[in-house]
Amino acid sequence: NVYVSIGINHGGKRISTDTIDPMLRLSNNVLILGTGGIGKSMLMRYLFLNTANRGEYVPVLLELRKVSNQSVGNISILDLIYSSMEEFDVKLPRDQFEYSLRLGKYLFLMDGFDEIKDSHALETAAAIQMFCAKYPKNPCIITSRPKRDTSPLETFTSVESLPLTKEQAILLASKI
């Protein structure tokens, strides 16, 4: 109830973030870059709830910093997703999960690429790209601060998170 849509910039054009639809018209794989505190994580949580309510996809929200719990040389996005779903008490046998991935039933919201340990970043980017290539029917949206080198995510369309306008800031303050 408190959320105010921040919007994103792509090629000088403002794109709405009220739903995932405008972003997915740009690309199935979107990388949202923005400075700290601009609302990227709140956007991801909003998109999670909005998508769940709409029912088109099963949204899966991942905090990418958790990939640092995996060992270098063995980073698996599939394992990270599956264990994250289990944390929320989703009981789906692994083979059925992989089958549903091939059908394109999910929206992956991966928050905080910049929070991955430096030692894990390149391998994680490669693992994300391979995962998205293997299951291309599932859209994937990633957030990161611009300080992190995101060039390894070359198949993602980069957009910029917009700061709140004066009107949006006033609306947010009134909601709080």
C-alpha cells in the first residue's frame, strides 16, 4: 500500500514499472541499474506481489547475495532457485520443477547482483546467462548498483532506475 512506482529509463524513454509487461516488451531479460536507496529492492518486491496476484507467472524472488554461500567452481542458479523455493515451503519434486521451467511458468526476480562477493561475480553472471539460455521462456529481471561490472550479463537489456519525481515523493510521504 505504500509503494510508489519508480519507473525506469531505456534509451531516454520512461518505462512504467506498474507491472512487468512494459519491461518484458523491451526484453525477456532485463537488468535494472540504480544507485543505492533508489527503490530497486522495493520494486522487486512490488513486482513479486503484483505478478503473483495477476497469475500469469509464478514469481520467484532471489536475493543474489545468497549465491556467495556456494563454492566457487560449483555455482548453480538452478540450485539457488530450488533451495529458495524450499525455504518458502514449496514442495515440488526436482524433476517436476525442471519440467515446469521448460514450460516457462516462472518470473525470476534476482535482486542485488552488486551484493555478490567479487570472487563469485563472474561465475554467477555466466551461470545466470546459461540458466536463462536453457530456460528462455521464463523472464528474468536483475537489479544492481552501477558500481558492479555487469558486462558479463551481455544478453540482458540494461535500463536505469529513475529517482522519484517531486510528485512521487509527495505521494510516498502521504502514504507513509
